Amino acid sequence: MPKIEVYTSGFCPYCFMAKRLLRDKQAAFTEVDVMAEPGRRQEMIQRAHGRTSVPQIFIDDRHIGGYDDMAALDSAGKLDPLLRGAA
């Protein structure tokens, strides 16, 4: 199983949608709430190449982007292979 990390904040509707999509696909993930852990925001920005919005999603340390990016991968049939660990 790949390592999935999702940087979120508590009041972000796109974060909720990203987590729901991953749960629907039965993909285990680690959530990092940047509001609860403000020191992790800078880590997220650095890993996401300057992107400051949440969610920011990583699969096996590969930056996927935000919810829209992940949903586009899903629509193109490219998300499931990543979630199975087949990069």
C-alpha cells in the first residue's frame, strides 16, 4: 500500500471531498491538519512547490496537488493505479 498524506484544515470543503474520495476508494491516509499543527504549514508549502491552499495530497511522496487535481486523475483512470502502488 502506498503512503498517502493529506494536508488539510478543519473548515475546508475541498478537504472533506478529498478525504471522502480516498475513503470511498478504501485508501488509508494520514491527515495533517495545518490549523491544529501550524508548524506543519511551511512543510506543506515546501513539499507542494509553493502551493499554500489545502488540501495538498501526496502519494508515496509524489505531489498530486489539491482535490481538483486528484479528482481529475480519478476521472482519467489514473488514480486507482497510484492507490494500488503502481506508479
